[in-house]
Amino acid sequence: MDQTHSAPKVLVTGGAGYIGSHAVLELLAAGYRVVVLDNLSNSSAESLRRVTELTGKPAPLVVGDIRDRGLVTDLLAREQVQAVIHFAGLKAVGESVEQPLAYYDNNVNGTIILLECLAAAGVRALVFSSSATVYGDPQQVPVPVDAPLGPTNPYGQTKAMIEQILGDLAISDPRWALGILRYFNPVGAHPSGRIGEDPRGIPNNLMPYVSQVAVGRLAELAVFGGDYPTPDGTGVRDYIHVVDLARGHVAALARVLARPGKFTVNLGTGRGHSVLEIAHAFEKASGRRVPYRVVGRRPGDIAQCYADASSARQLLDWQAELGLAAMCADAWRWQSDNPQGYGEAS
Ligand code: NAD
Ligand code: UFG
């Protein structure tokens, strides 16, 4: 795509966050213009400064909330975007159980307000960050995109509700172009080591936890359950490199810009890896030890979940290219080059 002012401009909500910042980088590399709206509740503006450093292109940030109707309306009037990639949301499963109203308000209400502002501005192309968590405990693996939904926590409920809202919206007005992307387990970082995942406090998720053990910030990995019906007894997930995931958004954007209608795809590699496989692959990539201890299962966890990603191949001509070795090597480069995340820079 050319670099002139005729290149489409995209609003990226939550674009300062982990996946959003990688997507902004890939969008800029593909020739799109961007404007980011992020309230920085779980991120730092430093991520976007580094995206500009890496791409040599502007990644302007508006600090604000998707629930701020006036701000979103003004932004849309000023920026004249053709499409939106909607990452903004709260994403911690445990926190969602403790604070359900905050999750329903931020994720569901926030999305409704954003959609109302978009409709009023005549912007009807949107790509939405959903999650494999909408499947709950899947009845079959690999999980087909038409598998029944059954989220088991308020966070997952918000994703399923938003999917429902987008489905009803598409029926109400066929001009909408809506892409629903169900991510499996995003991990890794940009290969430059300049941007990556920067969780606040002690990480909930496996890969950032393992990274912090390898770098010496945490003592050992607690493996949640060694008695699952999986090859080595530990949980199996479909880990997907965040750069592959970001490229999936570029493909989804091209589709919503090209044609109306709604589509839903799984974004995963189609391969499952166990907790112990991750710990061992990370040791290999980092040259550090990852001491671990098997403890009891984490409440709410499932044995295994990996994607049937054939719908993404068919609809988006996209498939994951990067394997576990690259995921661990890139996560390690980010962690070892930035042991405090964006902490010192932001
Ligand atoms: P993240 O927390 O790093 O990014 C989300 C961003 O949204 C943050 O920068 C945060 O400050 C911003 N934000 C939150 N609420 C906002 C609001 N009301 N207004 C404006 N900005 C707001 O998380 P991430 O891992 O990059 O996830 C991005 C999206 O992908 C989320 O919607 C998440 O639910 C979804 N998702 C993530 C995963 C995962 O494992 N990381 C898996 C499946 C789906
Ligand atoms: N695990 C450990 N120890 C840890 C952390 C995780 O053994 O300290 C295990 C879990 O039990 C699980 C696997 O590592 O078997 C992966 O756990 P994560 O927390 O990294 O990921 P989940 O699959 O549990 O959940 C993630 C996101 C959810 C999202 C879901 C599906 O946290 O938000 O993927 O996309 F919904």
C-alpha cells in the first residue's frame, strides 16, 4: 500500500497495550495510517514511542476512554478514519470474577458506546478482539469456529455478549463490516526486543511468568496441575506468536475494508503445547533454568484447548508462521533487554 494521504486511516482502541502495539507496528509497516485511543489503564505510552522508533512512522495517541462519548465523537470527526480495530478492554479472568460490574461496564458498555459513535460518524468497519475463552471447556479439540459457546467467567461473558451484539448489528444494517477474531494464547514479543508484554504486578499468564522466573525476578514456576488427561499431565494450550496475531489483524482489516458482512475466525496455530513443554522450550531459548513445582489445579482451568484455524486460512488467507522456539526466543529478548518492562522508560 502506498504511503500517501490516501492510505486508509484506522482507529486502534487499546493500541498502547500488548497486542495493540504489535498490531499498530504491523499496520504501519503495511502502509496504513493509525490513530490510537487508549486510557493507559493497563499500558504505557512508551510502547507507541518505540513503535515509531521501529517504523519511522507516527503512531499518534489520544489518551482517553472508549466510554467517553464526547471524546470519541470529536476524535471521529477530526480524524476521518475508515475502520476501527477494537482492542480496548479489561482482560484478567480472576479480576473479572471479583469485579464483574467493572468488566461489563468497560467491555460491554464501552463497546456499545463506541459502536454508537461509529454509527453516528458513518464508520461501519470494525475488527474485534474476542477470545477462545468464549468456548469455555471445549467439547472437541481442535476447536472448530462453530463450536458451541459456554464462557465460564464474567470476562468470557463480556466477549460472548459483544459477539452477540455485533451479530445483531450486522443483521440490523447490512452496511456493517464486522470481523470477530477469537485469539488463542498470545505470547512472545517483537523480534527487536523493543516492545512486548508488560503485565502489572505478578503475571497471571504462563509465558510472562516463565520469563520472569528465567530472568530471576520470580523464584519458581508453580505448574497448576499435573493430573490432567494430557500427554504429560499438564494443561495444553495453543500459543500463538503476537507478531503472527498482529498480522492476522492486518488481514482482517483488509477484509472489512473490502466488503460488508460479519465473519468470525479462530486465530491460533492449531498446535497444542503443555506447560512443561513451554518451560523446557524457554530454558532452551534463554539458556537459563526455569525451576518449577507441580501444585494443585487452578480453579476454572481446562485440560486442553487448541484451534481449528481453517476459517482464518479460508477467509483471510492467513496462517501462523512462527513456532514455539521463536515465541520463547522473542519473549526472552524482550524480558532480558527490559527486565522492568516499560517501567523505567515510561
Ligand atoms: P492489554 O491490557 O495490554 O491491552 C488493552 C488496552 O486497552 C490497554 O492498553 C488498556 O489501557 C486499554 N483499555 C482498557 N480499557 C479501556 C477503555 N475503557 N478505554 C480505552 N482504553 C482502554 O491487553 P492485550 O493482551 O493487548 O489484549 C487486547 C485485547 O485482546 C483485549 O480486548 C483482550 O481481552 C483481548 N484478548 C487478549 C488475550 C491475551 O491473552 N492477551 C487473549 C484473547 C483476547
Ligand atoms: N499455568 C501454570 N502456571 C502459571 C500460569 C499458568 O501452570 O503460573 C498454566 C495454566 O494452568 C494453563 C496454561 O499454563 O494450563 C496457560 O495458562 P494462561 O493463564 O497463560 O492462559 P489460559 O489459557 O488460562 O487463559 C488465557 C487468557 C485468557 C483467555 C484464554 C483464551 O488468560 O484471558 O487464554 O484465550 F481467555
